[in-house]
Amino acid sequence: MIADRETFTDLTVHLKRASDALLRTANNLAILCRDDAPEDGCVGALDELIAMAIEMAAMERILRALMDANHEEEAAAEFGRR
């Protein structure tokens, strides 16, 4: 097995929590920056949140690939036992 179920579950839970925190932060930032002319700080913070979201999407793809690899390895092991 490439990653045991407990480790994979832990990684998934942390990614979900980070994603939820990112969404809450973006919502809070939107509230703070409601002015017609947002400050440069708001724009910079938004850029950073977008960069974090992109990185988290990459982590999700990696976790999905890991899950697929685990399934393939389990299937091959099952086939080998027959």
C-alpha cells in the first residue's frame, strides 16, 4: 500500500480544514474590502488567498492520484492472490 488509510484520512481532513479556513478568510476579506476603492492591502491579501487556493487544488489532485494508486495496488495484489 502506498499510503495507509489512516494517513490518507488525516491528510484529507487537514486539506478540508484548510479549505474551509481559506473560504472563511476570503469571506471576511470581502466584508472588510467592501469600499468602492479597496486598499492595496486588500488586493494583495486577495492575491495571496488565490495563490493558496491554487496550491490547495494541486494538493487535492495529488491526494486523488494517491487514492487511485492505492486502489490500483490493492487490485493488483488481489489479482495476484487468485
